[in-house]
Amino acid sequence: MKKSFENARRREKNGVHYKHDLGQHFLYDEELLRSLVEATGVTREDCVLEIGPGAGTLTKCLCAAARRVIAIEVDHDVIPFLKANTQGFDNLTVVEGDVRRLDLREICAPLGEGFYVIANIPYNITTPIFELLWDSGLPIRQISVMIQWEVAQKLMAAPSSELYGILSVRCQLLCHPTLVRQVPAQCFTPPPKVDSAFVRLDMRREPPVPVKDEKLLMRMVRAGFGMRRKTLTNALKGVVEAQTLRAALEQAGLPASVRGEALSVEQWIILSNACAPLQPAEACTR
């Protein structure tokens, strides 16, 4: 902790200040960072995309472990410090800009197939970053990120639990999530108001059960959790015709009184698959 504090003070004296609007909370514990990188399984044969490298403490660990690293940083003021701290590595490319507004396909092309995304994600854009990566179509092998502890719990939540929701279903549909470790707030500079967690999301090659219509599946999931206290018979009105839904619930072996929060990812898929062949074409594409 003392070293973290001293590094922070030195960084401020050098003219770099933490920008709360960018969600900047940095880790300076290199031993901890090396252990987290090791937990991802990255080797000298692998390539990495880092989002929000900041002053480059994690970046140095990534450069030491991987074959190539591309780091995207939105804060123009911190980039000179990032480059100074990583000047001993020739396998790093720094890109300035907001990852949500850049052409990720072009930026990530040099990383090839099966690259890793490893990052300390700003808390205020955690869900948009997940959605961006999951929807990108990029050949990502694994996403390993530092996020808020509660968000980590949501990613791995089980059906019928308080934190189980849309994010849980989407994550478990596309990934195998693993909690690497919980990281207390005091490990960061400046400390955030909540604890964090480093999670490893290994991308699935195939969903747990084959999906006939992913758009319909996610429309049903969003509607089901949008009114999570209502039965699916009521929550899915306007998404699936009542007669179709009744038949699908029976086919899936689910009671008419079931709520969306009680369904596992596999059950959501089975239910949407049962609805898909019966839905009018225009309803499936809305």
C-alpha cells in the first residue's frame, strides 16, 4: 500500500492527475498484477488487447508475458507516462482514443485469431465494454478484466438469485466465467468506493445448447427480466403470441407460472427454440 501511495504522489508531482470522469483507479502492485496475468494463461505465443492502460503498470506485465500487445488509451495526458514506463518493450503499440468509437476490427487485425482482452476497465463503462466485445464478432479467445465486485457476481449468478439477470444470461451464453480473485478497494489509487474482482471469461466455441434465433432469445430474456416479478406468460406479451408461448412452455417442461429469473441459460434457449419455429417471421426479426 505504501508503495502504491508513493507512486501516486510521484505521479501527481509529475503533472498527471486522476480523472474521476474517466473512472481512473490504478493498481501499482506489480506482484499482484503479474499473478493476475499468469492466471489468464497468456504465453509468449499470444497477443493481447488492453483497454485503458493508464500509466502502464499492467501493460508492462502484459508485454513481458505476451508476444504482442495493443493498448487503447482515451486519456491524452497519460500517454507520455505510459510510453515512458514501457519504453523498454518493442512489442507494444499504443492507440489513442475511446475504444467505443474506434474501428476495433482494423485495430485488432494484427493480433490475429484467438487473441486475449485483458484490462482494468473503468467502472462507469463496464457493461458497454462487455456488449461491445461480445457483439464485435472479433476472434477473441478470452476476456480477463478487473471490474466491480457486484458486476463480477452478476456475471456468475445462478438462476433465482438476486443478482441473476440479463448480464448473467448473456455472459453465460457466450462465456465460461471464472472468478480469479477479489481485490479490496484499498489496493487501488485512488481507492474506489467498492471492492473489485478480476474475472476470466473464456469464450465459448458454441452455446450450451444450439440456438435457433439469437435475436428472439435476447428479446425474450430482456422482456422476462424487464418485468422479473411477473410470470413469463405476462412478461412476454408483445414478444411471443400467448398461444405460442403456452405451447413452448409445455414443450420445455416449464409451468405456466414460471418467472424468467428462475430459468437457467439452457432453459432460456430451449424455450426460445420452442417459440422460434412457431413465431411469425416479422416477430422474430423485430
